[in-house]
Amino acid sequence: MAKITKIKLKNDIKEIPEIYDQVVKFCVEQNLPKYLWHDISLILDEAVTNAIKHGFTDGKDGRIQIDMINSEEGTSVRVIDRGLKFNPLGLPDPDTKSSIEKRRVGGLGVYLMKKLADRVNYSYKYGANVLTIKFDVKG
């Protein structure tokens, strides 16, 4: 049976520290390996920060929901927000071979998401951005 933990946040950067505590609690309860705690925390920090900075540019209050799921298929996290429609997976991967001075700004966080996770998917459903990050690791 799948175990689901939901986190609801305001679209405020000050809410982000709450994510780490909830990730650790979920991972401990699900007996997930410690490296996954870091990977999930980093990915959620990046995804939520992007949603806040780029999805809610009008300054209106909004909500972001995070679902952490552990099942027979593995572990996944889903970030749902009703900010501006935006597919972060449409960004080109950064040129990690060139010097920092020559690289364009941005895109590294999404690149890390794709490298740390086994699968990353984006959809826009019912007026909400839905970013789903999957790991083959099971508790």
C-alpha cells in the first residue's frame, strides 16, 4: 500500500525550511536510504523556489502542494502549483563543460533534478503545474 505525505506551503521563500524537516520525517518513516533524503530535499528546494520565483510573479498569494509517495513502484515527489504555466523541462541543459564565466545563468537546478532522479515529468492539469520526480528506490 502506498504511503503519501502531503505538505502545503504558501508561495513564500520563508516556507522552504519546512520542506527539509518533512522530507527527513518521511524518509525515516519509509526506511529510505540517507542519500535519498539529500536528493529529495535538494530537488524540492529547487522546484519550490522556481515555482515561487517564476510562477507567482504577480505578487498574489498562492499555494504549493508537495506530495511524497512511497509504493511498490518506488518513491516519488510531486510539486503542484497554480502559478503561471511553465514547463521547466523545456529548458536546455546547461553547458557544464564551459567555464563558469561563459555559462548562461539558470537551468542548473533543473539539470540536477534530471541527473539525481530516475524520471522527471511535467504536466499542466486543471490549471496547475504538476512536476513529478520519480526514484526507483523503495523503502
